[in-house]
Amino acid sequence: MESFEEAIHFYEAAEAILAVSSPGAAADVFLKEALCRMYLNRPDEAINYAMNAYHLKQKLGDEEEIKICFDECVSIFMTCGCVHDVRLKITIHF
């Protein structure tokens, strides 16, 4: 548990820098943060971070990256027990 908390702090520190300099890397960090929060049994936070990652990937417009991110988001939603919310929160742009 402690290692996930440490990872979250590391990712939070990287967010501000990456959001401006590398939105694609920021999206990847958001997904990693989502996973950490999921493993710490913080489903609402995990879903929010996954959604942030997905929306960033959409803005970048790389269809392959969007699909990969979508799959990861669905996995997070399912693990968090919120699979019924996937279609409500994620707009698919394939």
C-alpha cells in the first residue's frame, strides 16, 4: 500500500510539468495514477484519473492511442465495479 501512495506522490509532482510539455505523457501518468488509486480501493478517484487520461488522448487525436486508453479505462471501470458507467462517461470516437 505504501508503495502505491509513494507512486501517487511522484505522479502528482510530474502532472503539472507534463500537462504543458507533453500531454501524451501526462495522459500516461494519469492512467498510472488511476491504477494506483484503484489498487488502494479509491474507485471514484481512479475513474476520474482514467477519464482525464482518456480526454487528453482524445485531444491528441491519435486513434490507436485512444483505443488503447479506452481499453485501459474499461479495465479500470470493471475492476472498480463501475462497468455500467463506462458508456455514460466515455464517448467513443472510433
